[in-house]
Amino acid sequence: MPSSPAHLSRLLEERKQKGLLRRLHVAAPVVDFSSNDYLGFVFNNLISKELAGLDYSSGSSGSRLISGNSSLFESLEKDIAAFHGAEAALIFNSGYDANVGLLSSVPQKNDLILYDELIHASMHDGIGLSYAKHFKFRHNDVSHLAALLERHRPHFTEIYIAIESVYSMDGDSAPLKEMADLARTFNAHLIVDEAHAIGVMGKQGSGLCDAAGIADSCFARVYTYGKAMGCHGAAVLGSELLRTYLINFARSFIYTTALPEHSLRCIQTAYKLLADQTMQEQLQANIRYFNEKTAGNPHFIQSHSAIHCYVLPGNERVQAMEEKLQAAGIFAKSIKSPTVKAGEERLRICLHAFNTFEEIDSLLNILPQA
Ligand SMILES: Cc1ncc(COP(=O)(O)O)c(C=O)c1O
């Protein structure tokens, strides 16, 4: 074996010493309170069942701009745009690619990006690749965002506000109406990542922007298909102009092999499945039940989404709690610092349509109440 750069083992050893070494594991068949399969499309094999017996190509043979495009791509994008009430949609290979492509290509040198301190790593990476200046605002803090807009508006050509409608590590929701109002007042462009809202919130799972009545106020919305939608890929929604711009300038769109037909059929089927709202109603019933059971418990971050967080400060404590649950056949993932701030370590509990009230009771009975 050729030698490796010395820092590989040094940095891994440092992580191990801090108890933070990341490892891949194969999920054992336990009660699932950790996956993003909120509606159970994967758990119940719903998409695979719909597509059973159909023979779809395994590859697309090239990037969208060379040989990978198809009439299916084009018609699916039109359907996605219509479903979410947007002018146009552009499919990316993942939510990561969508956020990186959007945020790295649209904001320019004399522009400013104001972003919530808890946005996802993919938005951070896109921002990091752009030439725009960027400042964070305190999580969901409308006054802080307003103050930053007030101070910086005169000094930049364009301003972008980057937020999530449901935050992936806290499960809470952004004050969308207030933020859309600010964007309008300061002539800023609102970008909303709906990764954890699609399928879960809004009419037929169309997302929180639609439910809050601010879809038309968004410059761009990002919908990902690897969570409640039970498949893979993502779409950026906005104007035709934005779609054409991304096709020309978003490098994570241009320089990669397009999704295969099979992936597109899965996305198409996931949207069809949203029409039957049974799964969404079951999930909402579980969310209501969970909130009733945990009302007044100071450990929990308030949430109306599928993601609920039990804050248990200390990496060792939260790891020990994950292991205690696992011993009882329950899997909820511990989220440690520095992924979250020190002192805010937590168990991230994802609720699903397929979880039963008994499973929720078993989980809550193990967690200390005060
Ligand atoms: C808020 C948010 N945006 C984007 C992504 C990335 O999506 P994908 O898994 O499709 O790359 C994730 C997933 O981890 C996410 O939580």
C-alpha cells in the first residue's frame, strides 16, 4: 500500500478520542424513530409496488445537456411546477446538488446572502462556493434579520435570504409570513428549502410555503425526494428565467450524469401517492399524539413537523440514551456537538405514518420526563 498523508490518521484519532468518530452502520430491524421516511413510502414499499413489473432503463447515459435529457424529464418538471404552483421546476440529482447549484451560481460578487444559523450543510456549501458576501442571523429571529437588512440593503446589489421551512435538526418551522414580508419590504430574494415539509405539511403534502400562502413570494423553493417522498433527487422551483439560468450556470446540474428513468418514475409515483392522504393523516395523528404526551416537558423543542428533539446536554449522555433505546429495540439518533451547539445535544426523533401509539409510548417511557 502506498503511504497516506499523515493528517488522515491524526484527525481520525482526534475524533475517536472525543467520541465523535463517524461510522457507517447497517440499520437493524428495530422500531424506526430515525429515518426520514415520514410517510412510510419506503417502509411499505409503496413506490416499488406501483412500479412492479415495469422495465425502466438503469442509466440516463449522460448529463441533461448532452444525452441524458428526455421528454419524461420535461413533462415531470412541468407536473412538479404545477403541483407546487410555480412557473417552472428543474430536477437535480439530490437536494445537496440542488442547494449547492442554486446558491453557488445565482448570488454574485456584489450581492449579500443572509442565512439562518441553522440552515443545512448543503446550503452552507453552496454559499461557500459563491462570490457573494454572507452573514448569518439568529435562528428564526425576524428582528435580527430585519436589522441586518436595514443595515446592509444600501451596500449590495441583490440580497438573498436563505432559510428552511422545517429545520432538519430542530424540527421547528420558520416564521415564513414574516420573512416573506421582510423580503418584499427590502426587495430581497427569498430561498426556502422545503426538504422536511414536502409530503408532511400543506395541502396533499405540497409543503409549508403553500400552507403559509407565501409560495408566490419565494424566489426559489427546493423540494427533495429522499425524505417523505421515499425516493431520490430534488427540484428547484421558481421562474422560467431561474430555470434557464440554472441550466446554464449551476455546475452541480451541468457536470453530472442525469437521473435514470427509474428515478424519475419513482418521483412521479411519489407525487401520485400524495393524492391519497391516508399516510399524511396517520402521520399528523402521530404528531398530535406525541405533542399531547410531551406537552410541558422542558426537554422537547416545540415542533409541529415529523421531527422532534429531546435535548439532553452532553455527548456521552445523549449517546448513552441512544444505546438505552436501542437495547429496547428502538432507534432514535443522538445528535452531538459540534453538529449542534455544545449543551444542546439531543435525540432526534422522527415520527412516521407507520409508527403506532404503543411505539410512541414505549419510547417516551424510557426518556426521563424532567
Ligand atoms: C434541509 C435539507 N436540505 C437538503 C438536504 C439534502 O438533500 P438530499 O439528501 O436529497 O441530498 C437535506 C438532507 O439531509 C436536508 O435535511
